[in-house]
Amino acid sequence: MRTLSFILLRLFVLVLGFAPAASALQFQRYHGLEEIGQFMRSSAQENPEIARFVMLGNSLQGREIAYLAISKNWSPDAPAIYFNGTHHGNEKASTEAVLGLIHFLISSRDQIEVDRLLRRYRIILQPLVNPDGHAANLRTDSQGIDPNRDYATPTRAESDSFRLVETRLVRRLLSNERVVASAAFHSGLEAVLWPWCHTPALSQHDPVFKSLGEAVARSMGMPKYTQSFNDYQTEGEFIDYAYMKHGVYALTLEVSLEPTPNAAQLPAVVKRAVMGSMAFMRALDRVLPTTPVQQASTGTSRPVL
């Protein structure tokens, strides 16, 4: 009897093995900003019943920042799962991971598992948090500021954060959508990480995070899954903010050892990222019966902002 994993693997071979679908995006090379924008618009235009293109705004240098929402449930009460990439502009594997997930969800919309997810969730996909960094192949934005150190945390107030228009746009998205879970794609490591990043103290939902992280890591063939602080200490990361402010089950998915691996490795990286994303959403069904986690305990003496 065929297992679910086997069936999914066959789907990945068909869909990400470059069969024509979802605007026929290929993953044998990296894509430029214009291509990415056109792909997202075309995906919405060609699939209006399940895909909507949404402009968030523009970067400091005027580049487009947008996302694609994919769903079969457009009720305002539908919970959302938010995937983003390219907080760091030189981590181009993270960009392609989100594009691959868009491609897969649209191409596989009528498969039983994908159909079920699309009927329950609004899936929000933002390939480019930091398009200026992507254009210049820089980790930072055009001012030399790291976007993934620009968020508020339990130990840093919002008034001392969100210096960048790019992170303010992410903040707006989280405020406007009913996001219950999120995965931020990065590259330069192979690991699955969760809050907190700024302290060794465990969050109140650490057992849930560990369960989610383990499920995703196993699906991606990665041995490393841990609280982010145990990898290295940081202040101002997206996942800490999303969890602290909005009670979002937020993970960092590090999908490749190199920030921008050789293009020959890209199909495998994208395929693995999609498998991890699907495992994340399956695991969420076991921990999200009907409601989000609400606001998180900060693990510190400071109140939730």
C-alpha cells in the first residue's frame, strides 16, 4: 500500500520535476525580481478562484513588495499560515523556496491533502521581504541594516524597532491577517529553529514548538531542530516578534548550507523546502484544533507589547 510520503514524493517529482503548471516556473536556475513579480501576478490572473496578488508596498529603493494568497476559503475568519523568504538578500535559496511552494500549491490544488489545507487556511506567501538586498546580493537592506534584527522583542520595544519600511510592511501584514502560524525561510544552514532567539528561557509553548520542529526537520532530512537561542543568540528576529506579539507558531526553516547554492542543487533544495512546508502544515492540524495560541508569555519580566 502506498504511503502518504510516497504519494507526496511522486507529486513533487511531477510538479517540481518541471511539468508545465502554475505559469510553468522552472527551478533549474535562480529568478530575478521582474520574473518573480510576473510569476506572482500571472499565478493570480490564471487562477483567480484560488489565488490573489496583494501589493504590500515598496522598498526604500522603490522595489515592489507583494504577496500571493492561496486558498479555497476566503472567509475573513479563515486562519492564515504565512511563509516568507529573503529577509537576507543574499540568501536566494530562501526566495526560491517560497516560489516553489506557490508553484506546488497551485499545481496540486486538487490533490486530497492540498485541497484540505486550502479549504481550512488562507496560505500567504511572500518571496521577497528584502528586494533591495536581493538586487544587490547583500544580506542587509540598502542602508546596511539587517531586516531580521529589526523587529520588536520582549526586551526591545517597538519604538526602538522597525526602522525599515520592509519590516514595517511585515508588521502590517501580521496585524491585518489572522495569522496563526508562520515559517520564515533562510539559507546558510540546515536546521529548523523556533523562539526564543534572544534568551535561553523556554517559551510557554516550547513542547508544541519542539513537536512542530521535529516533524519539519524529519521531513527535510535534517538532524538539527532546536530553540533558536541554542544555535546562536540574536535580538530582533521575525519569529520572536510574530510569537510575542501575535501568538504565532513561528519557525525559521534554514534550507541549505550555502546562502545561494549552485543552481544544480536548486531543484533538490526547493523540493525539500516544499516537503518541509507540507509537514509543517500537517503538524499544525494536530495542534490547532480551532483557535490560535493567543498572545505568548514572554518568558521575561516585561509585558507583551
